[in-house]
Amino acid sequence: MKLKFSLRALCAAVLLAYAASADTKVVAGIPTAFAPYMSGIVYAKAMGFFKDEGLDVEFISVQGSGVLIPQIVNKAVTFGAIVPDLPTVAMGKGEPYPIRFFYNAYPKYLFEFVVLEDSPIKSLADLKGKKLGVGALTFGNIPLSRAMLQQSGVTWMKDVEVLPVGVGPAAWKRLTDKEIDVLNLFAHQHEVMEVTGIKIRRLPLPEGFDKLFSNGWIAHEDTIKENPELVEKFGRAYAKGNLACSFDVEKCLKAWWLFDPASRPAKDKEAEWIKTNLPTVKVDVRAATSTQPKGKWGIYDEASWKQYLHGMKVGEQIPDENLDLSKLYTNGFIEKINAFNPADVKARVDQLQSGIAGSFRRPCRAFARQGLGRPFYFVQIAFIEY
């Protein structure tokens, strides 16, 4: 495999071409650090699906939905992928955010409660007097986790001590060192734990939480009303990216090196890196594509929303479960988001005999001083050869 980069000497020419480009700038945010299991999103860019729609997408990450939502509200971020807990709680208080879900990214609920394999804890009801580790208190799953515990007879921060432990090896160590008894992170994190040899067991979710979904893409109400085509284009490119990833997960994973070249290991370590990360990409792709009707990627099921609201009410997170669902989500973009032929997507994946070329912007400081009214960048062009 080879990784080749463009010369900085081409910076000015590339910048002029970029400035003249008709592509629409879009900022898409996620509420956690980027990791290789998110290769489906990267694949959409590497495969040119966003470019096909005339979109220039920049991806950013923040620490939790509680941080990301305000960025959507003030329009610093165009689209965000969050769980519905915080917007629902806000609506329940009569203080709704001006945002709405338009694409069900993960029809399967991804947050889990896990314990070490030999732990005596068998259910959430056993958490009384125990310590629960969560990614952060700003994570969007917190209200629903509280609801699940409440339904199990465990009161948040009273019957159970809740500790923010972050994600990754540092969080896993808190569990293996028995500084916490239960870890409440998303499925990808737990999958990696198992790959690294940590033996864990997942606790069953309480009754009434079996049809839950997880993260979905949101946009500001103004974007939905005033620029519906932008929503459709983003959703369509994202759907194609996940579908393409499902056709060849290993190729999809390797596209991560375009997004983060520094993560690419030495030649003799590449196979081990792929072996470690491939299971988490498979978890992600299955969660994104396996439970939705073909040709209706991103669609929300009203019954799932009702079960979700009921769980939030039982868990005392909202006072009334009869909220206006039309203010929380819309399926109005699904038809046009799915206006593509899956066979064409597969054909493009199959045509990747030699590799993928992709580009990511880097600062071009020399030209930023020319006073042309906008930041300038050079484009770092990479080619991943299979």
C-alpha cells in the first residue's frame, strides 16, 4: 500500500479552484471523539457521495450531545448525530430546541450496561449501592439511562453512584480495576473491550425498552424549512456511504486512513490493526442498515418513538408522554433521501480495484495573509492502494 501527497507548491492553484467551487459548505458534528468504527461516514466522503451532491462536508466532534446541540441551535454546525434524550427532556419542560430529527442513523439502541463476566450483578436492579461509570454527564444517553434505572427501582445519584469515566482504555481500566461496577457506554466501545481480551457481560434492558433506537441526524428548524434540498442531499450521501460500507467492510475501514493518516500503522502492523478494528465497523454497519426496510434508509418508526416516550415518562424524565412527535422528528425527507439505486452504489464499490483517492483540507498559512477575506487552505490529496 502507498500513501502519496500533493506538493504545497500547488497550494495557490488548488485554493483558487476551491474558492470557485460551487460545493456547499456543510459542518456535521458527532458527540464523541472520532474513531475507526465511524468509517461509514468517512467512506461517504472518500467514495465521493457528498461531492456528487455538491457538498463540501467538514466533520467535527465534541464531548456529548449537551455540547453539540447548542452548536446546532446557533447554526455553527449544520447537522448533528445525537440520541433523542436531551431534546425530549427539553420539550417535556416546555422549552423545546429549534431542531428536529430527519434521519434515523441507528434504528437499534447502542448504549449498553456491561459488567465483568464474573460480576454478581445480573440486572439493573442490582445496582443499588454500586458504582456506575458513564462516558460523561453531558452524554445524550444519560436521561434514558436514568429512566431505565428508575424503572428498575434504582434512583440516580441516590441508590447508585454515577462517575464520568470517559471512553477507551482509561474507562475500561476503571471497570477491570473494579473502581466501578458497571460501565454504560455504546456497543462499539464494549466490542473493542472484548477484542482486547476483556471478558464482559451485557445486562438486559428493562421491559418496554426493546424497540428503542439510538443516534439520529438533526438539523435546525430553519434549515429544514428553508433549505430542504440540503437536508435531502446530506441524508442521501450518508445513506449511500453506510450502504457502500456494508458491501465491503474492510475497504470501508481502510478509508479511515484517508481521514486520519496518522492512524495508519507500519506495514507489518496493518493486518493486526484491521483485525482489531473490523469488528467494531461491522457492529456499526449492522446497527445502521440491518433493521430498516430496503429503500427506506433513515426512516423512523412511530411505535418506537411512543415506546421511548413511555420509558422516559416511567423513568420520571418527562411529565407527560403525549408529546407532539411532529416537533421531534420528520420522515418527510426519506423518499428523496432514498432516491438512488443501491446497485449503482455496489458497482462503485466493486470498481475499486486499485484504491480510493480522497482529500482533506489543511491550513495554508502563507496565503491566509493575503487579505482575501476568508481562510485559505491547501488540499492534502491521499491515495489508498489496496
